[in-house]
Amino acid sequence: MNDQTGSDSPVVSVVGVHKTYAHPTRPVRALAGVDLTIQRGELAVVMGASGSGKSTLLHLIGGLDRPDRGSVVVGGQDLAALSNRALTLFRRRRVGFVFQAFNLIGTLTAAENVALPMAIDRADRAAIRSRTAELLDLVGLTRRADHRPDAMSGGEQQRVAIARALLMDPEIILADEPTGNLDSTAGEGIWALFERLVSELGKTVCVVTHEPRASAHARRILVLADGRIAGRIDIDECKHDAALVATRYQELAGAVRPDAP
Ligand SMILES: Nc1ncnc2c1ncn2[C@@H]1O[C@H](COP(=O)(O)OP(=O)(O)OP(=O)(O)O)[C@@H](O)[C@H]1O
Ligand SMILES: [Mg+2]
């Protein structure tokens, strides 16, 4: 629909990914064979209970961590082929992160927070200024440009974080519970912004969340349970009936039990 490039190659391709965290007493298996494809211009939503592996999956796609097994390809780049230094550059330039706690720097203004990745890259100052102004306008915060985070609402802080995530024109925006710290009105504003990024600007966004209201904004939802994709919910098939989506989600999220035979 909005794939102007005509290319069918996915932005993200995760194949057979496993991840176990080392722990002094007992290793924790966070992902146990995950396959996932995200197409360009898609708003991909992954839902799952606490501990199901959502953040782990997002960290692997974003190059914050490496899988034990399996492959992660983002924008045609196999992340396993990157050195640690190259992976650092990949994180700064090719993906944009949005976190539940916003993760803005408290001593910097909104504009300075947005500009940070370009400043670290020592970009031209005029270029930084115009790109920052453009993005603050996009997220509706031109009038908050000189506000520090403690002088902004939670919803405003998250919009600054989204502008920062967009700065380098990344392959994908990866958002981990982006509305978890917001009331429902501010949360709806964030979802509306993600929808605009996808439908008007052709961006690709992946949101992981356990919030049922995600179903109002997604066309399909992948459900993660105990480190595996337990299934997918087609929202159109559910006729956008929130109760039906919730039932289907409960079935899938509880479907794979750790001690099942
Ligand atoms: N650094 C770590 N060391 C050990 N275990 C970890 C580590 N990070 C996560 N885990 C464990 O891995 C599993 C998956 O964690 P993950 O953070 O991916 O879950 P999640 O779905 O994002 O949960 P939540 O909704 O609570 O954020 C959990 O059992 C968690 O306790
Ligand atoms: Mg998490």
C-alpha cells in the first residue's frame, strides 16, 4: 500500500532466534526459536505477558544484544556479521529506540535531546538545527523546543523521544511499552503518532506491549508466549471486536506453558 520502493524485501527478518541469559543459580531461557518478519511501512505489534521475551526480542532486532543462535537481518544487514564497533554505529544510525521511561537526558532541552545522535556523529550544526526543528514540528512540539524533560508532560517527553528516534531516518523504530508510563489520553496520542508515521511517511514501527488497546491500532498482532511466537491475531478477522481480540490473546498468551510436556 505505501511501499513506494516496490521492494518486497522485509525490513526485519528474524529466523530461529534463541537467547538464554546466564545466571549464577539458573540460566533463563528468554527466547526459544523465534521467527518474525516485518515489512517496510508496517506497524508491527508484538504482545505477550510479562517475561514472555518481548524486550529481549526488541534488543536483538536493535543490536543491543546478540542471539545465541539464529539470525537477525535488519535493512539487509546481517547483524552477526558486524563487529561490536560496527554494531554501535548500527544502533545509532539505522534503528530508533523508544522506551517506556522515555530515556531523555534531564540536563538537555527537548531540541538538544532530539539532536543528540547527530551531535555524537559530529554533523554540521546548521543541518542539526534544521533537522531538529523539522522533527519537533512533526511531533507537534515546536513550542517546547527549549524545555527540559522535567518541564514537559509524559506524553510530550515520549514525543521528544520519538523525534530523537526518527533523527537518523532509521530503517525501523523499535518501541518497548511506549505508553506504559502514560495515561490513556497521552497514550492514544502516541499510538496516533505511530500510525501517522506509518501511513503518511511510510516509516516502519515495531511496538512490543502487553496493553490490549494495541489492537485498536494494528492490523495484526503477533503473540509471544514463553519465548516463542504462539500465534497471530488478525484484527480484521476479529472485526475489530476488542472482546474477541482479548479472548484470542488470552488463548494464545497462555498457550505455551514452561512445564508443558
Ligand atoms: N539480563 C538478564 N539476565 C537474566 N535474565 C533476564 C535478563 N533479562 C531478562 N531476563 C529474563 O528473561 C525473560 C524474558 O525477559 P524480557 O525482559 O524479554 O520479558 P518481557 O516480555 O519484556 O517482560 P515485561 O513485559 O515484564 O517487560 C524473563 O524471564 C526475564 O526474567
Ligand atoms: Mg519488557
